[in-house]
Amino acid sequence: MSHKKSKDKKKEQKRLGRKVKSLNKKKEQYSSIVYALNLEEEFKSLPLFLKEDLWNFSWPQIQVCTKNIIDHEVCDELKNQIQISLENEYVEVNSKNISLTSYVNLVAFYVFASSCHRDINTPRIYEKYHVYEDLIKRIYNKTHNIINETCESFYSKIIDAVSKLVLQYYSFENGIYPKFIVNSTKSKKQCLTIELQKVNIKKEVINIDKGPRSAYLCPNYCGKKIEPIFFEKGTIGNNDKIPVYVQEHAISRLFERINIKTKGYLLDCIGLSLNKPKVSGYDGESYLIDYNFYSYKLGYLIVSNFRNIAVVRSFKFITMTGTPEFLKIARKLKATKYDITYLGLDTLDVFANSDLSKDPKLMQIFTDCDLGHLFKFSEKFSLSDSSLFENPRNAVADEIKKYLKL
């Protein structure tokens, strides 16, 4: 045998090996879906030619697009992390869990069942399917119902999983943010694509009452387009639509008080909070606008109106002096702002990463002061893991009770 023929044979063997490996993987994925759909009996009754058609049915996997990111090392790392995350995140189907990557095969199974269901009524190929008409209809109906019930959960899981990873790389000056789009392949099949966008907002110098200050034009990420936030007329006493800037000082205070390592979340929530601002009070001539970590209120953005612009000048954690919650907690504990600072009760980690939540007496006091959600926040976002905090706390409950003589 010539060298060329030997080389070609090896190539063909490798190609066939990859094909068999891919087919076996598809068989495993579809087997788990058949189990989740409670279709074992129906699937056993399917003829081999239909099973093989299903196993060979191609459906685009979730794509990750990094064309806008120059840093190839970051791209590779993120693609890797995203793939692992999608494989480890699950959607519940009939009280069984299937991975997000396998869910794509569930959609393929549904499309395949739909095409077979449609073909039953096509005279040209009716003979091929009519024997299995009832069986195909049962499979189609089950997959159709499951897709309708679980599709929303599938998308929210993807968004949650990817955002957690990408937001770690996000900063105002040089960051990455995920956008979710549906593309069509050449064969006109829909394909979910996670597009990683470059975010680069230039630092500007703005002139306010105390002279020039460094600030960023605040972006809004909760929509599909990345664009600056403008306060509508009458939001904070303004007579016209005005742009919103965030001072560097405000960002520093935010990171200091809510001291989790994944800073991207915190920046994201500045935009979310300012997009639909809720004014809860005043700090001198400035406004207290609720700062929400998604659905959890953690403090206030101190916003001033300078006629043609609005400026986020600082951030106050929910227990700090001047907030409505501070007045309640100071009265309940008979504590001053210096006591709150000394005990560390002006930072998130004391509530979300200590033994405070295990002390019934203190829990009741803080709940009465409208701070009970801080403990629920900890459970919701799994922030009890000390690795997520810059300066984790442990045992503080006894020290607080002793100091305040409770």
C-alpha cells in the first residue's frame, strides 16, 4: 500500500471514529431526554430507521460569539467556563433534571417529532409512517407540552449562568457584557447565541459645585442596547431630560460597603436601579435613590441635580446614617452611627456571611427594622460562601450583643 493511500485510510478511520463518537454521545443525550419525558415505552416501539433519523438529526448547539473581544486569552477562558456552566446547570422536566446543553436536544426531539407528525399527512410518504401514526402523535404531544412548560425556565437559566461568569470581567472602563440573540444557520434553523459585547465607557471630567470630578456617563444594561441613562423630566426636580453620571467616589464606596469579589454585579445594578429610580428621601440637598441588587434593596445612591446633569456622588449602605433604616436600628438598639461602624453593621458581609442569622434575638431585631431581607439575600445568591467576599466575617453575634448589652 502506497504512503498516500495509507495516509488517506488513517484520515478516513479518524473521521469515522469521530462520527461514531458523536453518534454515541447523541444516543446518550436522547436516552436521557426519553427518560425525562416518560417516553421509554413509546421509544422502544419506534422502528430502527426512525431512531437512526433522530440520532442523526442535527440541531445547532448553544453558540458563544466573541468576535467583539480582542483579548483571545479571555475569550478562550470564557468559552470554556460558559460551556462547563451550561453542562452543570439543569432544567427540571417531569421532576427530572436535564442539562441546558441536553435541553437543546429536547428541542431537536420536538422538531423531529413535529416533522414526522407533519409527514403523516403527506401522501407521498404516508406509507412510511402510517403504521406508527398514533405513536408519533403521542410523542409529538408530549414534547410539545414540555417545551411550552419549560422554555422560559431554560432561557432564564442560561441568562443567569452566563451573566454570573461574564460580569466578573465587567468594569466601566474595560469590560464584557452578555447579549442573547437568536441567529439562523445556513439551513434556516434557529440557534441561540450568547454574544459577548465589549463595554468601554470613557472617564470624563465634570464640573460640579466642589470643582472638577472624575465620572462616567452611566450605562443602562437592562435593555438589549447598551446606552446611557437619562432621567426623565421631573425625576429629581429636573425640568428636562438629563444625562446621569456616576462619580468614581460612588463606585469606591459601593465596592467598600458591598464587598463581594464579583464587582460586575454591582455595576450592573447601578444601571438597573437608575433606569427606574425610586426616591426614598433626602441627604441634605441630594436625593436618596434606592440601590437594588436585582430584587434586594441594599442601600441608596446619593444623587444631586446640577441643572443640565444628574450626578451619583456617593453610596450609602442601607444601615448607614441618614437612611430610613438607620433611624429604626439606632432607636431599637440605642446605638449611634459610631457604634454601627465599630460593629461593622454598615457592610453586607456582617449580615450575609456571619453567624448573625443564627441568633434568633438579633434576627428579630433586624427584621423589625426592615433588614430581614439581607439574610434572605444571602440564601438566594449563595453568598454565605466566604470566597465571594473580600473580607469574610465569621462569629460576630456574641460580640454585638455584649457591646450593646442585649
